[in-house]
Amino acid sequence: MALVQDIRTTEFGIASFFAGIVDAIARRKVYRETIRELQSLSSRELDDLGLHRSMITRVAQEAAYGK
């Protein structure tokens, strides 16, 4: 009986491990896309958004990973 419980716990652990990897990949994709999109804007467009080029990395981190 204990072996069955160990297997179930291991399966859940493996599933959550891979779910964490998928989540990390998705967040990294959001980060890269945000950087790419903001860097493609002109300084005027960034100014209209209230951003400076030096803020792009921080904004991308907040978009992907939260504050």
C-alpha cells in the first residue's frame, strides 16, 4: 500500500515539475516578446506611453513575472 502512495506522490511531483517548466517557458516568451515589441517603437511612441528606453527591461520583467 505504501508503494502505491509513493508512486502517486512521485507522479504528482513529476507532473508539477513539468508544469513548472512549461510555465517558465511561457513567461520567458512573454518577456522576450515584450522586449522585442517595445524596442521596435520609436522614442516618440515610447514617450506617448510614458516610457523611456531604459525602462524596457523592467517593464518586460513586470509583464512576464509580476512585480
